[in-house]
Amino acid sequence: MTRRLLPLFALIVLAAFLGILVMKVPRLDLGLVVLATLFLAAWDLWRGPPA
């Protein structure tokens, strides 16, 4: 259970950090890079090594 919970928590912390960044610097190109980053992190979490 911890093998899935800890990476999920890390993804939430990353999303919170990047969300604050986008709120403080509201630029379209930065928002697209943040979305791509979150997508790749979520994909890595989803397709990671089997538990």
C-alpha cells in the first residue's frame, strides 16, 4: 500500500508547487509546460513498475 501512496503524495505535492507557480506567474506557455510536467509525472505513476 505504501508503494502506491507515497508516489501519489509526491505527485500531489508537485501539483501544489506548480499550481502556486502558475498562480504567481500567469503565462500561457508556463501553464502548458506545467500541464505537460504533471501529465508526465502522472503517466510515470500510472505506468510505473508493478507492485
